Amino acid sequence: MGLSVILPAYNEGSSVSGVIAEVLATLDEAGIDGEVVVVDDGSTDGSVDCCFQEDPRVRVVTHPVNRGKGAAIRSGLEVARGRYVMIHDCDGEYPCEDIIYFFSVVTEGKVDVCFGSRLWRRPRMRRLHFVGNRVISLASSILLGIQVRDVMTGHKIFRRGLLDPARVKCSGFDVEVELTFLLLWDLPRERFYEYSIQYDARESGSKLRKVDGLRCLWRAARETLRH
């Protein structure tokens, strides 16, 4: 199988079905042999009750209680069967059609990891989240020794063999920082690529809190020492 698209879902009832439909349509359009792994992270709103389970390409992993985005991604990685893995937030903020481009970039063999960056230009994002993302990305870039414009992006693809799910320890939003370090620490710079994407923030805003931003900065320091 070529591609596994992991969708972490926690109380995303208003968007998850639409995102799954868009991802499946995108796979069909590009003729990609792929699957969608939906990880229901203890949702209480029936988010994934009707998640296309009649389609064999859609698999649902369920957490009885909410364990956090990092735990959801780890569960998705544990069952992913594709040679390449794409993590795609299911809140409807990221463009599904870009999956085709991301997949072509890694399958051409020129890069092993590609991030979709929202921060090349000022996105429609709350100022606090924009500034926080900038600070986290700058700190991570300095510690990694490689420029990463948008560490916190929920739109990334990588070669499956680069990441052992057992190495993913974070349970919360700081998993984005952890994944960045795990994927890029030993990766030659030329094997990493960032692509500017459109981003349409939802009206309700991000689920990230100020304390999550501080945890992400602490995680960047921890990952530097860990490696």
C-alpha cells in the first residue's frame, strides 16, 4: 500500500465526515493506493459513528477515553500499512487536495519528509497562536540546526520507515515538536522540504492553550537533550 492518511479526531463531529470524503475523493482522483486511519480519541459527540466503515479503505481506531493528540497519532502509526504516512488534522482547516502534491514529492525520492507550512505568509489565525507558532518554530529550528517554518502544522508526510511508533512518547499537542525532532534530527537537510499551504482557521479557533505553547517549548529543549 502506498499511503496511510492518519486523522486524529476528538469531538470533530461537524467536520470529520466531510474530511474523510474529501480524502477518499483525492485518493481516487490521483489513483493512489491508500487508506484512511481515523483515530477516535475518546470523542463524546459521536464524531466517528458514521465514518464510512462500509469503505474498506477506512479503518477506525477507538480510544475509550480522551488521551490526547500525541496518543492518537501513535495509535494511528501502530496500525498504518502504507509505505508513506500523512498526518492530516480532521478539523477542515487543511486542504485535502494538497495530499496529491505531498505524495508526489516523497514518492519521487527526492525527499523523505515534507511539512505543509501555514506561516510563509500571515494566515487567518489568532494573533496569539500565530506568534506562539513562530516562537516555537524558531526555537526548534535553532536547536535542530535546520529551518522549519511551521513545526506545529497538522499537515505532514514522511516515509514510514523513518519513525518507530514506540519512540513517540508525547500524548498532547507537543507531539508536533517531538515528531519534528524524531523525523529531522538525523535527516540530511536536503531530504526535508516545506511547502506553503492555504489555511482556513475555523471560527471557534484552535484547541491549543497557552500552557500547550509552553509545553512545546519545553519539549524542544527536552528533545535536544534526548538526542
